[in-house]
Amino acid sequence: MRHGKTINHLGRQSSHRKSLMANMACSLILHKRINTTLAKAKALRTYAEPLITKAKDDTTHSRRIVFSYLKQKEAVTELFRTIAPKIMDRPGGYLRILKTGFRQGDAAETCFIEFVDFNEVYTTAKTPAKKSTTRRSRAKKSVEVPAAEAPVAEPATVVEETAAAPAE
């Protein structure tokens, strides 16, 4: 029985699993999106999201902690300079997993794992335009010109102009 077993061992020894997660996290940080199996992506999400949360606080201590997990200076620099400012106001959930089907050789379920804020397709499409029409028709608001700015004209011409206005 699996009582209390929280991590997926991915069929690897502990050292192999740690280096796999570190390398995948570095690739994800540098490329913003990677293609992998679903099991590895779910394990990577639990590995990388605490590191991204730690990157919000740009101190020497947090950089050293993140570097002890990632072990690549370029990935740590990219995380703190590019990714952390963009996700600063997000309270969590920095990564998205999109299933892409099954791999041909072994039928493993594959997916993309990506940063939520770095995919322009989803971030721009999420803001729907406000609908300006209603289901009922509203009475048209008449535009009145203030008396001080109104040209002096005979009352008959003013009545003709308002009557000639098309009703929409």
C-alpha cells in the first residue's frame, strides 16, 4: 500500500532523480517551455514551484539556496532577473501542464510544461472584451447643447433638424 508516499520515484535512484529534476528545472527556466512525460512534469512542478517562490525574494541567501538545487549559474540568473519580476504579483501556480497525447514508442503520456506568464497566447486571450449591447433596447440619449454654446436660430429650424435625425 502507498500510505504516506508523497513523491513519485520515477523508477530511479535518489541521486539520479535529484539530478534529473535539477536538469529539467534548468531547461524549463532557460527555455520557458519543455516537452516531457506527464509523470515527470508533475514531479517537476512540485520541485520547481518552491524555487520560483524563493526567487521572489532577491537576496544572496535565496540565490544560494536556489543554486544549491539547480547547480547552473545561468539558470539562477535567468530565474532572478527575468522570471521573478514577471511573476511577482502571482500568489502561486507558476507552471501550466498541457497534455499533448501519447508517445509512439512506449505509449507514455506526453505534455508541455510551461510558465503561465510567458505564454502570450493564453495571457492575451484571457481578457474578454466587454459587451456593449444588451438584450433589451434602451431609449437613445439625446445630446443637448448647453444654452450658452447654442447658436441663435429660429425655433422652426431646430425642430426640423431633430425631426430629420434618423432613429436607430
